[in-house]
Amino acid sequence: MEKSVPWEQGNIKKEMLSDAERTDQFSKLKITITRLFKDIIFISLGILAAGFGLKGFLLPNEFIDGGVTGISLLIEATTDYPLSILIVIINVPFIILGYFQIGKSFAVKSIIAIIGLAFALEGIDYPIITSDRLLVAVFGGFFLGAGIGLSVRGGGVLDGTEVLAIYLGRKTGLTIGDLILAFNIVIFSTAAYLLSIETALYSILTYLTASKTVDFVIEGVEEYIGVTIISPLSEDVRIMIIERMGRGVTIYDGKRGFGKRGDNLNRTDIIYTVITRLELNKLQTEIQKIDQKAFIVMNSVKDLKGGMIKKRQFKEK
């Protein structure tokens, strides 16, 4: 009986490998296109929202915001230069810095977003909503912050201040928040001198509203907590988190550190899970039912991707 020819087997393997490679490439291309489409949607919505906040609220009432947008608004309020040109020109050095500090994709998306905002300011006839200074400060800041936040979700920025803060933070060791605060103190002090103290105070309110809105858009409504649990009953805790809380867990192999030099320290499983703040009380209660002496460490979590984070599978008993 004749055996299979090795050359034929090699061809079959190559064809199978080629099919697998094509499937993998198609999957990667699909992910890239989907991500690009989402980024375009986010940036487009960000441009429209920011343009509405500027032309519908801030510009007609000579209010300013913080960051590069604030500088542009301040110059526009004291000179005859159009805001659309100022936003592009003043952001250019920050985008160049972002190209070297963050990457090419970020720089390209940011350029598109900023130029898109300039065209929106020139080409879209936004209605003037109100002249009430408090409403202007709150809702102008809200829509501007929503626009900036949506653009960040799309992988770009409408304001290059944070790029400079990241760069200076790496050079000086200061936090990004401290640097942005110092940057904005200078802007609002200048606004108080060139415009008026009242306008500067309302502009600070605009900045605070925009800042909180950016955080809301980027981070979402829910606040996530990373929980580390150390207990001799770690297996029971693991099963409880999976079955009763509907959450995933990660298990680390650890060793208890309490003991004198030379002691044989016991090994233990360390459980890590991520839940929402609303679920924290339930998790602590369930852990206490299993082990009242369990050691629990909780930390706020900013960015999440994948896993069982979005599932809501409580099993009340």
C-alpha cells in the first residue's frame, strides 16, 4: 500500500496555514476599520459639540476657557483675529510635541479634529442660546467639555494643553494636574487684567464645568474599584465572586510576609477583581461571610478594557 507523498502533505499544510493567516489578517483589518469608524464618529460629534459651546454660548458673551482654547478666546476678545485661525495656529506647536511624545496616529487625528473645529466655527451658523452669564458659564463649559472629551475618546484632542503638561511632567517631575492648574492660573489672571475680574470669575466657572464634563465623557458614569483580597479561604472567595457577583478574577501566587527571619512563610493565593463602586458594599459583605479576617485593599481604577467588567449578573440568595 502506497504512503502519502510528503510533497502533497506539505502543500496541504501550506494551504491550511495560508487560510489561517488570511482569516487572522481579515480579523485584524475588521478591528482596525471598526476602531477607525468609531474614532471618526467621536471626533465628529466632538467638533459639533465644541463648536456649539463656543458660538452658542461663550463667544457672544466674551467668555473664555482654560488651556489653548482659552488663549485663543482671549486673543480673539482683545484683537480682530478670527477664532478659527487662532485655534489652529496656537495648537500647532502642541501637536508637533504630541507627535514626538505620543505618536503619529494621535497627531494626525488631532490635526483633523482641530481643523474640523475651525471649519465648524466658520461654516456652521450656531444659534445664540442665552445671554445669562451664569447659564453661559455652565452650559458653554458643558458643551465645550463634551466636545473635548469626545475627541479624546476618538484618539485626538481639540486642546493641546495636556500634551504640554505630559511633556513638562516627564521633565520636571510635577503632576499633570498641577501643571495644567498653573497654566490656567496665568490665563485667568491675564483675563482679569485685560477683560474684567467678573468675566475672569465666570470663565473659571466655565473651565471647571468643562473639566468635569471631560472627565464624565471619558470615564463614564460608573466608577470602578480594583479589589485585592488576601485570605486563607481564597478558593471560597474566588467562587463567590464568580458565581454571586458575576465578575472575573485574577489569582496571584503570593507568600505571607509576617514572620521573623528564617521563618517558613506560608504561601497564599491573592485574588484581584474589578467591580463598580455600587457593588462594593455587597462584595465586602460576602467576603465577611466567608472570612471576617480577610485583608482587603481597594483602589480606584481609571481605564478598563475587556474581561467581565460590563456584566451584571447578581445572583441574590
